[in-house]
Amino acid sequence: MDSNLCNTMNKTLSKELLELSKKVDNILDLNIQAKIIPTVELADDISLPFTFTCEALHPGEYKGFVLDEEDIILGKDTIFDVEDEFDNSEINKDHKSARKVGESSVDDVIGKVVANSYEMETKSYNLTGHIYDESIARKIMNGLIKYVSLAIKPGRIINANGKRYAKNLVFQELSLVRAPGDPNARIINHEGN
């Protein structure tokens, strides 16, 4: 083949390859964008103890027992009693208190009740607690844990009018739970709101 012809063909071929390369580059330039989410530093956004308030109990019938308002009011300060080695003011996970030998560990106690009141307007026994477990505090702050439950020991039971009335109530611990016996027993306020 003639060298001039070869040179012309090479130039033509080079030109075509260059144009093809530009077309491929244009196709591959897809302008890809991604939303970059910055890392959130959580180390300093919560302080312990984390404080919350809950409506822990309301007058009503739960698990076959009637709890009257007057009995709740009479027993309200028992949450601060210490019975033998058991501190009633403990806040536990899922009712796993020290009283449940073999079912509870030190990891189950996560806080302490620090204040109480009975609110006539809402007819609720309210408790304020301190949480010392950061993971639990974050779950409360973000609305993942919403409900509470009280362990209640009645001093006596009265059967009247086909119902069982719990009397001489002793409140033995507060627990964070997913499904309370009193459906209105819930966290109403905490540090994050």
C-alpha cells in the first residue's frame, strides 16, 4: 500500500477515534451527584442524669383490681420507702427489679425516682425520675420509650360488689415498659422537650 494512502487513512482513523472518544466522554459525563450527610456528633447533646416526668398511675381497674384515687393518694409516698434491702424508688427496665431473684441483674436498674405528686386535674400519680443510662435516656428523648408501669403491692384486698379493691398500696418500683397495665401511664415531659 502506498505510504501516502496509509498516512491519510491513519489521520482519518485517528480523527474518527478522537470524535468517537469525545462522544463516549459526553455520554459518560452523567453529572452524578450525591447528597452528603454530615456526621452528627452526639457526645455532648445529653447530660446525665436525664430527667423525665410521667403519669405513672390513674384511678381505675387493672388486672382485675380496682385502684381508687384515695388509695393512690394515701400510698403515694411509699415509692421512697426502703424495705429490707429493696429500694422502692428504683427505676428498672421491664419490671426486672431486685425483688425478682434470678430474673434481674444490676443492668436492669437504670435510674431513681426523685419526686412525686398527685395531680387532681389529670387524676394522675406523677413521678419525676433521673435516668443514669445514656442509651435509655436517648430512647426517651427520641420518643422510642413512652410508657411506664408501677409495681404495686396491696396491703389488703376487699371484695365488694363483685369487684376486688386493692387497699394499703405500696409502690415498689417504676419501670419503663412497652405495654403498661394502665394504658395512660406514660412519659409526659423530659429534658429534650
